[in-house]
Amino acid sequence: MEDEYKAVLEKKILEESFIGVVPKAGSDPELGDLKEKLEKSALFSVKDLKENIEDNEINTLIAKIDYMDNEYEVEIRVLEMTDLLKRSVESYNSLSGGYFSGYMEKINQSSSMIMTKMFYDNIPIEAYHLQLKVLYTLSSDNYLVVDMSAYKLLEGEQLEMIASTNIPPSPGIMYSTHYVPENGVAWLHTHGVRRFGSVEFEFLNIKNELAEKCNNILNTVVVNAIVNGPKDEEEVMKIGYSDNVELEFAWIRWEHAVDVLAQKGLFGKKKSFIGDLKDRTLENGELDEHTRPSGVLLASIKGELKNPNEYKNNFGDNMMLYYSTDETIRMSLFAKENFYYFENIFENQKNSNGWSFLVKIGCRYEEDSEERFEHMWFDIKEITENTVKGALINTPYFINDMKNGEEYELSREDMSDWIIYTPSMTINANNVYMYNKLYNNAGSERNS
């Protein structure tokens, strides 16, 4: 039997992506109407549309779509909102910490869900974006997006924002990370990453106090894998820099990791811990979803792969994590395209208590006769047509003539991200639609 890990990494095995929407409309969508919407869409070009007919009724549409010079196939069904589907949505809400609880009563009253299935061949991040654009084309007014592959939910307003641009959304919304603590240690693991031609990723048997830092590292590895493809097993990745130490990690398959990371107890017997085989086995003895290909991240220290707990003295507060060039470009384009939100909210709330406005800027420096960028955050005090002025809140690693706390005027062209802290939430380029919901559209409109 072929090694499943190798088959996943070589894209010989592709996992389907199942994403649906729960429309607000009272009546069930008709496949004939959905077909017409697809054919008229300005977001992509439908090259072929087939109907799968059973019992004299169309139950599936199969669309071949040209998008960004690539061809993709999407299957579309209208599903009855069964008790099983409702329980799935409720479980995803629980995994989110109950964030979507306000929608649950409406979901329980809904009668249908529009479901799509895709394989992410060609460019995976582009394929994900297309799948959401197809869903928005089929239904533009929705309660929730239900990402069954990632066990997560998105709000209907966020789908509208994602579909309105040709810049893919943050890879951070394309998967979920589950945190499972027990006896002072934690198991972090992802869902939804395999559909991008990668293994899932995990941290096992890490100390609880390191969970937040390890989660940031996990997110960096996953985002880079989604955008540029995963690294091979045991291939060392330079993840970031912290307290003058370069952070290096590699992954090994979970089947090996549970053995490597187990501590020995009495008479040399290995101790059980959260995330080992017992937690990947159902009550009936069958193996569950967590036994599929998944890579456990280990720290590479002096050429040896070790438990990340040994990095504990190097996980400082000024950790800098590396994203790929492609992801940095995407972030920059997305931040600049949506900066008008930041500007308008800044003008309305800059003097309000409890608000702060941060912009990340790629600051130039030279190393080995090459121009490089150190991306750092600035607390913004003033915005002009071409620049932002603010105080540096990081301690630079590579630029000696810039100091934490000092103010600088910087070009908006070098922006790579932005964030707004409010008394009640954190706003960024990906969730800025939330401002309208909380603050009644006060100054977040696009200037015409």
C-alpha cells in the first residue's frame, strides 16, 4: 500500500472541500434558479453546466468554471436541513466558543442549505476563493457559511466581503485550530488543511503556558503551507526569530510523535497523554478523523528534533514570525485595498477612549548588499494621502537606527497589515464588516 503521507504531499490524494450556506430566504432554492445565477455571474465564467437527474428531479449541478485562467469543477446540491445538519452547525458553534449562538434559532428554523463540493487542484488558495464566490453567486443573503471540512462557521456578511474582491482572503479563515488541554499540557491540532494538498499540523504534549506562542507558530506553518505548499517530513523550517534565537521547526507524522513525546513512568512504561492514540479512537474501537495524515511540529535544536517545551526560554514577547513572500504580498494588497475603512474609522474614533490604531509597515534595510524588509507595527497618530505617522511599538531586530517608542512618518505603499483595537473587539482587514454591526455604520463607508 502506498504511503498515504507521500500521496498527500505529491497530490496523488486530494481531499474534497465541503462548504455550504444557510440562506435567509424562506423558500427552498430551486436548482433551476441556481443554474441561471451561475450562468449570469460576473465573478467567473461557466464553461459547462450539467444536471444530474434522479427520479425525474435534478439533484446535483456540476459546473466547470474558468477562474483566473484556471479551470475548476464544482458540485452543487440543495440539502434538506436535517437534524443531523443542525447538530453539525451547533457543534461548530460550540467549537467557536459560542460566537455564533445568536444564529442558532434562525438555523433551526431554516429548511435547507446550499452545499458545494470541490477539489482544490491548480492553485488551492484561489480554488477556496472561487468556492466562496460560487456560494455568494448562488445566495447573496445568508445567515452563515458552513465549512464542514474545517469544522467552522463564517458570517454571511463576511462572505459578501470576500466575494467582492479578487484578492484571496486571509488563509487564517480557511482552517480551524482546536485546543485541548489536560493535566497541564495541551494538544493543538488543525482541521481543513488537507484539502490544500498538505497534511494537517499539530503540537503535542506542550506545556499549557506555551500554548499561545505555539499556536502562533502553528498558524505561521499552516498559512505558509496553504499558500506555497507544505515542507517535506523532517525538513527544517525557519519559522521566526525570538530573543536573538532563530526558531526552527520540522514535522514528523503523528504516529511517530506519540511515541517520541511520551514520558516514561514506573518500570519504563510510557505515560499516556492528551492527543495520543486513545484520543484518536472511537468508543467502538474504530480510528477517528485524527488518525489521517497529520504532522506534529518539533523544535529543531542543534540538529535534533525535540519537544518545543525546550524552547521555553526563547519564546519572548517580541517574537517575529516569517511569512512567505507570496503571503506578505497578498496581505499587503488586501490591507491597502481595505485601508479606506481604517481611515474613516480613525477619523471618527481617534479621540475615543480605549481605541488604538496600528499599521504594520515593511521597513527597508540592507543585508549582504540586498534590500530587505523588517515588518513592524506602528501606533498611528496621523494619516495623510501618501503616508502614516506613528510610534514604533516593536523592538527592531535588524534596523539599529529605529527605536521602540519613537515616531516615524512612513509610506502607505510599504503597508502590509493593519489592526484596530476597540473597547469591545479587534478589527482587521478581514473582519471590518463587524464595525458596521456594532457601531451603526459610523464612518466605515467607502468614499465614492
